[in-house]
Amino acid sequence: MSKRVVITGIGAITPIGKNVEETWEGIKNKKCGIDKISLFDATNFKTKLDAEIKEYDPLKHFDPKQAKRFDKSSQLAIIAAREAVENSGITKENTNFDRVGIFVSSGIAGLKTIQEQCEVNLQKGNKRVSPMFIPMAIANMPSGNIAIEFGFKGESMSIVTACASSTHAIGEAYKTIKLGEEDVVIAGGTEAAICEVGIAGFENMKALSGSEDKNRASIPFDKERDGFVMGEGAGILVLEELEHAKKRNAKIYGEVIGFGATTDAFHITSPCPDGECGAKAMTRALESANISPEQVDYINAHGTSTHLNDSTETMAIKTAFGESAKNVMVSSTKGNIGHLLGAAGGVEAIFCVKALEDQIVPPTINYKEKDEECDLNLVTNDPVEAKLDIVMSNSLGFGGHNSSIIIKKYN
């Protein structure tokens, strides 16, 4: 018999908050975390804006040796995991740490470290490259470092599917617990790729917004959208088998009831134009949850603010939901925090959890110009109080990766 999977802990650090509550208050208060790039000199770049974590000091979270040995992607993952684990109340007294897994993903992981060490190699020679270069840069280290931090000894992995990475991680964690292979999985994502080479790569493929107005740069589904704004942060959830959670009297935030994933098999960066496989991911999630489209109250869309993503995702939602697409509320929170790449799905899953808890739909902020191609039931500019029972979160990644999770209010 398959197990039920609930969410018992959440943790985040984002461009609008140093924890979940501060971030969620920022969402409800329509806070925009986008501003001028300050992490490097952007004079020679067309891109002038990003979504950085404000006033970030690693020494407030780590001792100097740790701060030097952890890439920022691992630092943010650990910070969010600390909050999520503390929030969950998991201890060695109430949980077997041999059955706690860690599925924490990143799209690019140690990109800044790679850039820095390549510069060292070119300028000072190979003998000066740090012996910590590889352990800092590789994408599995956020998961590995969280395991070391807490002593969790279950299955540990990092699923890399670009911007779908952390939704995939949550989905696979759900399946793992459902099958009875772990009691608890720490799941989500982290990203800290704002650096010269990261911005240059996305800028040169024409994916980033060229706007210098922070309130008109990340504008999902708006007709004037011209690209996404790169953000950084981490979102971590504690997924737990229901009976295990009940046995230790854990607070339950919600229940993961469905997951679906597909691949476009179409293009390395562009989504399939008709949204067929994005729709199939949503349909698979609905089927695994054993629910009908009309039962979904809200979709947190991938909604990146690129022309192709938003129009294609619109078609995918309409294909998957049919007549119900006219009624289901849809929004993208990337106007608040930018696009966190591999961490996007983790943070957005937390927004879904908080939406269920507060019965509030987060809005797509700074929306002005309606686009006929994006004719969904969009929640724009202001939060909406609504009866929410079941919500969906979508993530779509370069390479054609599509993933959808469904979360239900726990009664």
C-alpha cells in the first residue's frame, strides 16, 4: 500500500526575505526584490538588473573556514535547510536519521566558483587553482553539505534539469516516500549564479530583460515582457510519511498528492511551441493525484517573463485543463523574486504551501498590458483571498524538462 506524503517543514532565503515568513510577507505586500546589479561591475553589460539577496554576509551563518569552503549555492541551501529542519521539529530522538534522504537540486550550482578558479588558472597558473575548486563547484554538494550538517544518512542526490530541478527533486522525494523507501526527505533547490559569465551567457542568448526599470523588468504574461531577471536563493521543504509525522505530533503544512514530468524532445532552449509536453506533465500530475482539472484552485505558473515561455505555458495549461482553464487562478511570483533558476520550484512550492495556509493567492505584480496570447484567469497586482484546497506548481527547464507538483490542504 502506498504511503501518504506530507510537508512538515519549510525554509527559504530569497531576494525579498531572509526566511520564509519575511519572504511571504514580501509576496503579500507586493514587494519587488529586483534592483541594479551590485555583485559585479555591470558597466559593459546590457543587463543592468538582477534579484540579489540583500545585505548577505556568509559570516553571519558560517565560521570563516566554512564560508571560504562553501560555494554560495551550498551556503544558501544550508541556511534554508536549517530553517526547514528546525521548523519540522525532526530530531534524533523522534526520527531515524538513516531514513532521512536529501534531494536538493541546483541548475548551475558553483558557477561563480568556476569563473573565479578559471581566472586564477589563466592569470596565475594551474598550481594556484584551489584544491577546494571541485568540491565547491559540483552540483551535488548542496545535498552533500546538508547531509554532513545534520548527519542525515538516507539517499542523497541532486537532480539537474535546469529550471525544473527543484520541482523534480520534490517530485522524486514524494515518490520515494510514497514507496516506503525513506521516512523523510529534505527536498528543494538552491541557486547562486549571478556573476559575469552567468549574466553574459543568458544575455547573449537573448533570455534576459533589457529593462532598467525594476518594476517593468520581470513582468510575466504582460505583453511588454522582454526576458527574465536572474535571481538567487534557496527553498527547502521537509517531506514526510504521514504516519511518521503523526507519531511525533508534527505540524502538517500540506500534503503532496501528485507529480508529473515529461520532456519536449524539441530544442535545447525553446519550449515546444504548442505546449504539448508541458500539458502532459500537468496531466500526469493530475492522474497521479487522482483528481480532475476542475478540482485545482490555483496554479503557480513557471511564468518567466520571456515571450516563448509565457505563451507556451498558457497553451499547455489550456490543453491540460480544458474548460477548467477559464476558472483556475494563475499567477507567477517571479515579478517579486526574479527567476531563481534551479531553486525556482523549491521557493514556489513554499509559496503554494503558504497560499493554502493563509487562503491567499499571490499576485503577478507590476502587470499592465494584457497579452491576447496569455488569456488565462490571471491574478494580477493584488493578492486575492480565495478558498484554496488544491494547488499546482509548474517548472519548465532548458532541454525541454517539464515538471508539475500538486499540493493539497491537509485536513
